Amino acid sequence: MEDKKEKPTKLKTDKSILSMDEVKGYLGIGNTTLNDWRTKGLKCYRINNRLFYMLEDIKEFMRGFEV
């Protein structure tokens, strides 16, 4: 069976708090990458046993990868 990658989804610009699935879809990454980034300093917030991310925190983290 083929492994299908999800295409990045468009994100409404007014949304500032994202679920794990929204982050993965927005950036086109998987669980492993998101977990790795979290261990490398990407901030997340636990609410009722679910992880959420702030859009500004994601942007700030991504600036560290600029070339």
C-alpha cells in the first residue's frame, strides 16, 4: 500500500491557536517531525491532555531555520 502524504492546508489568518493536526496540516509535516521540534524548543500548551500551539510561537521557531 502506498504511503500518501497530506498536502499542506491553508490556514485562516485569524486563527492563532492551533491543534497538533492543524499544525501538521499547515506545515505539511508528520508526528515525528512535530515531536522532534517540540524537544528542540517549539513551545506548546497542554489543555485537558491535548497539545496546542500558538501561531506566533511557530513563526518564531521557524525563524531559527532561515538560510
